[in-house]
Amino acid sequence: MKSKRLTIQINKPINDVFKFTITPPNSTLWIDGVVEEKTNEWPVRVGTVYKLKNKKGEYSEVSVNTIIENKVVEWISKDQNYHCRYTFRSLNKNLTELKYFEWVDKGNLEDPFTLEIFQKLKVVLEQCKGLSWTVGEVEIFQIIEIQAGELIQSTLKSATPENIQKIQWLYPHFADEKGNLKALVQSLLVKSEGKYILIDTCNGNGKTRPTIPEWGNLNTDYLKKLNDLGVSELEIDFVICTHLHFDHVGWNTRLENFTWVPTFPNARCLFSKKEYDYWIEKPEKEIDDDKFAFDDSVAPIVKARLAKLVDNNYKIDKNLRLISTPGHTPDHVSIMIESEGKRAIISGDFLHHPCQIANPNWTMDADTLPDIALQTREKLLNHVANSSILLIGSHFSNPVAGLIKKAKDGFIFEV
Ligand SMILES: [Zn+2]
């Protein structure tokens, strides 16, 4: 192949798309092969050199030979053989078309760009805002903390790339072409009857997590994303943790003067009583990260008298109630939303990835009671299948929500 052309539309103003794509450190967020990218000067102009490092540790260089703001950027390799051009066009205030053209004068393209790379760019750029849904009078907003595909795949033993590639509907939203899973750690902010209810609070910043260090010591802009929705920490009325795993309780607290203090000081934090009673014993079979999380993200809430221990069918208000979905942890709950005849379920972790919709018998390593977790998945999927109940998957990548349909064997997820 001597040349490659690709076109993608991104739901963002042209200025955002242009700025994001030419900014060197951003490349690592959307081009999997690039682990580092730097320029010799900033802002970028004709002659600016971009130095890239790939996964194998090899460096390459391209320099800018054309740049017109919000219109076009063209790069050329050091040996002048390889060329690459991005052309930007505004389709409307919030929609931009990006055309990609790369070519070589001699030989073949070594590693041509794929549409999948651009789909990732689209997701990364569009996620800056986050998705939202309406269920009757209830509004739901997404707050993304981090990507979780790799870790979730490593704990779902049946979800090998070969097995994932067989489930064709997972592509492009929930898996890439090669069978790698896409997933997120995210919170869902629910607005119901004028109150703000935060469902699950992700990993949090600066927490010690010896077993899964990738999800420890984070420094994300999670709270800024909440504030960007026009909501401050002080305005959260309730926090609900579907279960007490470390990736669902982290932002309950933040570090202040070497002490873990409540991040949402005006929120009542709802924990299932039975779930709480399980984790307070620090069960030997569970990983250290969950025990650490109990101490740094659950106990301080109890100490501050903000915790409310409830039954697993607790009714939060006229639109929201807990439903029991045990197995992943002993008293895991999901959230049922019912308003004006519309219904939705926020899953928590009774499902981790849509591949378990296709194969409910795919067990996750972190399930405390795998047999009960399987029963729960089958029961819930059968209950929701072919209905108008929107399933919002707590770890699902964008578009996160969809409908369950019965298929020949198993189920499919329609988004
Ligand atoms: Zn989780």
C-alpha cells in the first residue's frame, strides 16, 4: 500500500479538534502505537519537529511543512519519503470532519493508520464532556475516571481476544478489531427530584493499592469533570456504592493534611448493611486493595457520621430504589430508576463488560460468589431482555447504555 485515506466526523467544534490533534502529548491517548511524543518548540509552526517513540522503544521524527490553523497540517519524514496530512472542515458549530491522508513516494506504507485509531480519537475527544441520558424526569450524567479495558480483560479469563472477535457486535464500541476489550471506570451522577445522587465513586486520587498498582496513586481530574457539569462537591445529596470494592468507593474521601476526609461533606453515603458487615471483617480471601479501601474510603465516612447502612431493597426517592444483585460481592446492589413510565437499571458490577451479555457464564476472577453471580446475571438479563428497560453498564465504554435482546444463544446488547 502506497497511500491511505480516512475520514471521520467528531462531535466537537473545529478549534477543539485541531488543537487536540496537533498537541504532542495527546497522541498517546489515542494512537496505541505511540508511547511518547514531543516537539522541539511550542507553538507548532512550519519546521517544528515531532519526535515519536513507539512501543518497541524506537524513535522516529517528522517535521511540519504546512500548517494553517483549523484547516490543514502536513508532516514529512526526515528522509522526505513519508507524508501525512490532516484536513479539518467544520460541518456545524459542534461537528467537525477530519480527513486523513498519508502516503510514501517510494516503497510501501509500513504501518498505515486504521479507522479504529480515529474512532479512538473520536471517543477521547467526545468524552471530554461525557454522555447523559433522560429517564422520565430523571437525568443521568457520566463522569469518566480512567480506561479499564486491559484490567477487566485480564480478570475475565474466557474473554481472550479470539473469543471476543467471535462476538461481532462488540466492535467498535466495546472491543477493538484485535479483540481487546474497551471499558471504563466511571461514576453516574443522577438528578432526581432536585437532588444529586452520585452512583459509585471510582478509584479516587492518591490511594495505596498494592495488588493492582495501576489503579492506585491516581491523579485524575475527576472532580473537575463533576464541576464541569455545574455541580460542586458540596451539592451532592447522596452517594450510593453498589458494592465496597476499591474502584467503587475511592472518591468517597480525599486527602487533606494527611487525613482521608469526606469529598462530599453534605452527602449521606448509602451502603448495604450486609455488604458493610462482610467487608468490615477484612475477609482473608479478598485482595488487600479492598481492605485498604475499607480503611481509607469507607471507615472515614462512618466516622464522620455520613454513612447510612440500608437494606438491599432501599427506596431512595419516588424514582430510585436499590435492587439486590448478589454474587460479585455478597450483597451487591444495582439501582432501578422508574419515572413517568420509563425504566433504567444502573448495573454496578453484576456485569463488567457487554461480552458477559453474550456469555452470561463468563465468570470474573473478582466474583466473591461465582455461582450466585452467574444466577444473578441470568436472572437480570432474562428480566430485562426484549423490554424497554435501558441497561446502563457501570464499567461499559461509550455509549455505555443500551437494550438487551434475546438472541439464538445468549443475548445481545443494542446501543
Ligand atoms: Zn468495578
